[in-house]
Amino acid sequence: MLSLLTKAFLALICCSWLHPAVAVPVHDKTLSKNFTSAVPGPPHFVVYADRFVSGETGPPPVSDVQGFNVFALSFLLIEGAFDKAAEWTQLTDSQRSTIKSQYAAAGIKIIVSLFGSTDAPTSTGADPVATANTMAAWVKQFNVDGVDVDYEDFNAINAGDGRAEAWLATFTQQLRTQLPQGTFILTHAPVAPWFSPGKFGGGAYLKVHQTVGNLIDWYNVQFYNQGINEYTTCDGLLTTSSSVWPQSALFQIANSGVPLSKLVIGKPATTGDASNGFMSTSTLAQCLSQAKGRGWNAGAMVWQFPDANAQWIRDVRSLAFPE
């Protein structure tokens, strides 16, 4: 998931240094009381927001995202807040409190998404404990309900030496030290192939889950950007993935030991929101219905608003989770 403003930021760095970059209950106004609300159970309907929308600072009116229950401000990077996360910081305390109350009344949590495709924290040598402390402090300062760890350091995972998995485990453990379980949301957003057993020397997300999965509320699994024929039918998405990324369809991931209740199905809103992996809302609704009929109820994630809005999620939920 790569932001437009972040792309511009990276381009500026590239030109300057001649070095290419690698790509719910209403909350009380006091922080001490605000952190008492529980983490919602499934189904989770998560929408990311990164794109600039003219005339809009921060989250949109609740009516634009009614039907979702988690809104992810994107992104908080090692360098600081960018795009929608930065817009959130530009609001006053009073404005943020008002928006939080409106969203809470509609049953929608507001979280911040970390890293995205801009940051490669393991490869660049970021300290996992210090990074977790800084990002957790941001969550508390700017009064959001938790974090989504959108770790996309592909070089580190592909190295197969276990450093990426160890980094993620330490980072997650430290986040939980600062953002206690049951009080703050803590999700991860891995690409589906990272659950393929035996494909990655360090174990990728199967190893992460074995190590710290008990600390992660759920996974916003990216079933897209992995090849033009990957996860584009209900069978490929739910039952049998291709030989390129074996055992990475939804129920295959569950067979590897990840609870179905933690596997949220992620898709792009339009063909323009990802390189591949798109499904129409009608097809995705059918897939969710099939999955629910087999005992799954985790929910759906989408990249991104405003292409995905209240109508999008209404259509996607229509068969399995009608409002």
C-alpha cells in the first residue's frame, strides 16, 4: 500500500540525495478514560484511507463509511506521520474528539496504519523497540484506537534468514507493552503468500503467528498484488491457491494453524487500487457468503477510501453480513 503523498516525498528525497528509495462505546475526552473501550470482535470491516480528498482534513463524514467498523489512517512512518495520518495531527484536540465521538456512535474505531510499502524497517536497521515506543506514543498523543502493522519489507522476508520475523516479533511485543491487549487494537496486514509454508527460510508470517500471534487481534490479509491470476476466484481465494503461492488461500492458511476468526479478507476497491487481485463487489460478496457457510466470520478489508465507501461495503456485506 503506497501513498500518493509519500511517493512525492520519496521522489524529493531521491532527487536530493541521488539515491533511489525502496518501495463501540463513545470515548471520554480524557486520555486515561479513553483507553478503556474494548477491542471489537468479528466480523471486522476495515477501510484504509491514504488519498487526499479535496476539502476534507482527516476522516470523512461518518455517512461516507457507514457499514465499516474500523477506519485506518494511513500512514505513520518511521519519519513521522504522512497523508491521512498527518491530516489527523493537523486537527485540534476538540475536532479529533468530536470526530471520535461521531465514529464511535456509529460503531467505527479509528486506528493508524504503520509503514506501508514506503518503509522497510528491518532492511534499514530501525530498532524495533524504539520504533514501537515512538509509534505507541503517537497513538496515545493523538487519541486513536490502535495500530495496523502494514509491514512490507519484502527484501527482509525474502532473505530467509529470520531477521524479518524476529524484528516483527520484537516490535509487536513492545507495541503490546505500550498498547495493552483488550484496550487497543493491534492488527497486522501481511500479504497472503507470507502464509505459504516452506516458501520462506525464516517462516514469514507463519513464524510471526507462532511467536506473537496471541498478541495480534486479527490479520488484514492482502489477497492482491501477488500475480494476475492469484486469488481472483472464490475457489482460489478460499480453497486452493495456485502452485506459485501454495497453501495460501483462506482455509489453507487456517489449516496451517491460524484461527479463521483472525483472517480478514483484504481486496482493492477498484482495478486502479492494486496491480491485480481485484474482485467486483458482487463476486466478493459471493465469496464471503461461501466462506461464512463454512464457519468463517472474520470480515473484509479494503484498500482504499474513497473508492471504497458506504455503498461498497453495503454491497460486499449484502449476502453474508447484511446490515
